[in-house]
Amino acid sequence: MFTTRRQFLGLGLKAGAGLGLMTAAPGIVLAEARRPLLTSGVMTGDVTQDRAILWSRVDRPAQMLVEIADNPTFANARTLQGPTALPTSGLTTKLDITGLGDMEEVHYRVRYAALGDARALSEPTVGRLVMPGQRARSVRFVWSGDTVGQGWGIDESRGGMRIYDTMLKQSPDFFLHSGDTIYADGPLEETVNLEDGSVWRNRMTEAKSKVAETLEEYRGQYVYNLLDDNLKRFNAQVPMFAQWDDHETVNNWYPGEILDDPRYSEKNVSLLAARARRAFLEHMPIRQRPEAPEMIRRRFHYGPELEMFMLDMRTHRAANSTNQQAATDPASALMGQRQVDELIEALKASTATWKIIASDMPVGLVVGDGDNFEAVANADNGLPSGREHEIARLLKAIADHRITNVVWLTADVHYTAAHHYAPERASFKHFTPFWEFVSGPLHAGTFGPNALDGTFGPQVVFQKAPADGRVNLPPSEGYQFFGQVDLDGDSLALTVTLKDVEGATLHQQVLTPETA
């Protein structure tokens, strides 16, 4: 359970008084200039059976103060003292709240107290989350990727990033952000002239006026996105499980790369990536393990019937290339041997009916990087080579160990699709059929569709992308997409629905669980 309920330090309140009474307590000074301000809302993430990460950000050094309750009125609330927000963490704070296992819903309220004047308090910001529970029940989650990309920022005259409001209306239990959570390499222009004669008007900040290179500039990318009211409302109601892709650092990056880009004064991508990782971990509600504080790959259960395996296809990859290497060549690395080994063992050990592989890049779509390749596929339709070897080893292990009900979810390519993979259509035969669902962008330019590579036998069952080769469509054209996954608590059927920015159903696939 929670730690013993205690008074907030220096506030002179009786135990259990609660944050709601602070403004009425005698002697509390609320001078506006001395009160901290929550700048970016609140959010939760990495929820497990009995714990969750709570995140927020403030405008100055201040002490995080939290109330937790099982009801929206905060009756019998428990109070916790969180970390101190300091410039060394970009004024963000994260609190790993434990002892939540006996609560179906968690309601929380966050305030900050000024350092040196604990009577000067911020206004409270309220949020909630649904706990997974220990019994089988129906679960709904949404996923997508790609936020504020290709020059399309927050146009408040067009309602901002409306897709987050649409996803919120689906009442999901959680959100899987499949990467490109920011576009650190995508500066914004104040106005963009559209084909229909109208003008897209970006809200501007200093951070979005250039590519990010310094730690503070990377931080500013996240702060910009959180200026959007739709996103802040969504974050306050829906826990996030976030992974990264390339644009958190720079387009198509890999460790050891040296940039040839005049926009950058710092050309060392490994240094840029270190700064980018720091900003990502600061601004996402990710639980950082003491033994591996910078690890982004992880797994989690959401109830007994659903387990998510979140990949990291950036940290351990070799250089982008023609992708034709032998399996033993280090240049064929994408996830790296250790990550693949750990994933195989985790899948073997899983007791969940459905195993969701959250991949930041697709398996069978050809994603180019100039004359090289950025993702798994290499466009030759033959037996596995290059990065395909890792996927082949993984798929073979899934088949050999009779691991059932594995579904791949991804984003990255800026359109939506449903792909079915089967050995009878493939050059590589040693695997069991599986589904891969693609969705995105959330709020970025729309592209596609991409070509398929036949190595693992993909077939397009559905796709929606711009027609006639049109590229970088703005969000105002409606080609913004997310996916919704519904697990039925009785039948354990998994229904995957691809939706657009208005919430309209574009394609639906009902998957029936198999037994080993």
C-alpha cells in the first residue's frame, strides 16, 4: 500500500487535510509572482498491476506535491511528496507511485510548492487512470506515432492536434506511442500556404525555429507539443507507454553517424542521440530501472491476458546500408543479439493470451534512406539478409516454441494498413502466420504507400494513403490515423480497428485466440 500518510513539509496543515484545503488555510500566501505554474499538464505511464509513473513539469524550481484517491472528489485522499523540479531535469518531475493494486481507478491531483516559500502553491492539475486489475476483463487501448512532423505544428485556428481529442473519446485504458514522439529535426515556419488557398498558421516557439542540437533545444521540442490543449487533456486521462524512433534525434540516425547537414553545427550523431535520449526520458512517463536507467526497451502486462513487448530499434543498430550482410556480420544489427535473445525468452515465458510486439518500424515495408535502407526490408524479396536475419531468427523461435497469438503494431510510415504474413507467400518459410497493423501519423505529414518486400510473405489486406503520389499532406486533409485494440474479457477475441482523425472506422480485423 501507500507509504504512511503525512503532512506536506512546511505547510502547517493537519494530517489528511488534503490539497483542496490549502487555499483556505491561514497564512498561506498566494502572490501570483511567487506561485509556481504547471506548464505542460500531467500524465501517467508504464502502469503495472499496482504502480504507475506520474509526470509533470513546472516553470521554476519547486517541490512536487501529490494527492491520490479512488474517487474524483478526493475524499480520504492520501498525500505524497514528490521530487524537486530542478533545471538539471528540465524542471520535470516523475514519481513512481506504488500500492495501487486495490484501486480500479486512480484519481490524482498535482501541485508544486515554491522552494523557500512552501506557502506559495501552484493551482492544482487533476488526472486519472484505470488500473489493469488482476482478473480477465475487457481492455481497450489505442496506438499511433508521429507528432508535429514535416512542418505541421499547432494551428489553434484549426483546433490544434484534434486526433488526441478523438482518441480520448474512445475511452481507452492506455495509449501506445509507437515513436517519433517529437520531430527534433523539423523546424516550423510561422505560415504554410496550402493547395486550397488557405494558410496553415503554426504556433511558434524558439525551440521550434531550428533543429535541436543542445539538450535544452531537445527539451523544447517536448515542451512545444505540450502546449496543445488536446494533448494535455488526453495525457491527463490516458496513461502512455512511449517508445522512440528516429525523429527524437535526427532523421534515419544510427550510432556513430557523422552528419552531412548544414543545419547542424554539431555533426556527431552519437552525442546528439545522448542529449535526445536524456530529453526523451525526462519528458516521458517511463520507469527507469536503476540497473539500466537509459533503457527504452521493456515489457509490461496489462491484466492477465495482454502483454506488451516494446522494442528499441535505434540504440543497437548498425549503419544504414544496402542491407545485404550475412547473419554473422555485425553490420546486420538492428535490435542487436541481446535484445532479440531477451525478446525470445520473454515471449516463451509469457502467460498472456495475446502478445503484442510494439515495433517502432514495420517488418515488410521497404523504407529507404537514399540508396540504403532504414528499416528491416531490403526490397530483394529473397531469403533473409542484413537486418532481416534478426526478424527471421525471432519468427523461427516463435514457431519452434509454439508461441501463439503474437501481433505486431507499428507506425513510422505515415499511413495506415493491415498486413498479413504467411510462409506460403514467403521466401523464408520457417514461421507461423501473423498480423502486422500500421497506423499514423498522429499530427504530421501523410505519405505512402510503401512497397512490400516478399521475404516474409506480406499481403496488404487494407491500406489508406494519399492518392496519385501526393506527399506531405497536412493534417487539415484528414489523413491522420490511429489504431484501436479491443480485448474481449469473455471470448478473449482481439479486435483491431484502424480509424481516422474523425474516429471513423476504416478497417476492422477480429482475431480469435489460438492455443499452442
